[in-house]
Amino acid sequence: MCGRFVLDVTPDDVARMFDVDGFAPFPPRYNIAPGQPIAVVREEHGRRRLELVRWGLVPGWVKDPSAFPKPINARSETVLEKPTFRGAMRHRRCLIPASGFYEWARQAGGARQPFLIRPSAGGVVGLAGLWEEWVDPDGGIHETGVILTTAANAMMSAIHDRMPAVIPPDRFAAWLDCRHVDGREAAGLVRPVNDDFFTAIAVDTRVNAVKNDDADLTTPAGPAPTPRRAVEEDDRQPRLL
């Protein structure tokens, strides 16, 4: 599961890492939430571009987006079976740059502790993503995206049984190449990262409120008890399909 994440580097930094030709500007973000714009890397006519889409997928065939659940995550194991995702998995794959993501876990006594999960080596990773395009009755184009998840590795399983799927740099080209790499082959690129790839740190509960979006959210809040079971950070967030 991934309900909030961080991208605290500049567009220039992302452009260099993902070798993009053009990009939409965006500020550093420390608490990106569902329904907000997210940066995605996608391939168009053989060139990579960095664009902004809204987090919460709406397929083109949806008649009324207000009545659609707008999933923010999709299980990589079943993404080709679900009507909501299978078209995008075949034709509209993308990478979602992230400096880390948040997960919440239930502690002894019932308190919910937020954790920031960041790459142990620092920097930015490319999360497996899909994007879609929905055209409203007036011809307006609305682009949306979703993050793929996979089974948690040993480190992450102490906090949650799922985690965002990370695409290694040497698989970027294959993941983005929807013309020559079909959906089933692309699904084989998704797998849990090594147990030491990410590091989890306890952070302040200020991250619980979407309105808080500052660098202090990523500051370690000191040692925390070992989580007993995971919980979603907000029961009202879009459901996982």
C-alpha cells in the first residue's frame, strides 16, 4: 500500500536520473496525497517526458468519474486481470519518481505510528505506475495515475504486507516501451526489492494531516516500538482494487 509519498528533489534532478527530454515544473513535496498532482515519466514517440497527472486512476471508458473509486494503488499480480488497469498496463505504463513513501502501523496500546520509507542509499527511485486519459463532455483532457504494489520484503513486512513496486534503472527502458514490451512481459519486471534497499524511520504524526507539507515531516522522531500490525493512514482514502 502507498497512500502518501515524498519527492523532495528538483525537476532538473529527476530529468537527469530518468533521462527525460522535457518536463513540467513542480516544487519539492513532502506529503503528496491522493487526488493531488504527481510527476510521472512516460515515453512519447521514442522520447521520455516528465508530466504531471492527478493521483487516482480514471480509465477512459468511465462515464461518471464522480461515481468511480479512483484507485491510487493497483496490485501488480492481478493488474492484467482488472478492467480498470489492464488497458493501461498494456499501453500506458509510466515511472513515478519518489524520494520515499509513508506507511502507518499500529503500535502496542493502539497508537498509529507513521514511518518514512526511504532508499538506504538516498536519492530517487522509479515506482511502477500506470496513467490514463479521460475526456470530459466539453473535450477537456484529464490525465490520472496509479502506483503498482507488490508483496513486502522482509524489512517492510514488519510494517505492512504490501509495498510500492520499484523498477530498477536497468529496466526503465523495457517498462516504458509499450510498443515492443507487452503487458505480461512488463509484469515480470515487477518484484520486491532487496531487504536492505529501503530504510524505515519513525516520523512525527504531523504527516497525518494533508495540509502539512514541509521538510520537517521527514525528520526522524526518535526510536519507536516495533509495529504489531499495519493500518491504513486514513480509512477514507480511495480503496485498493
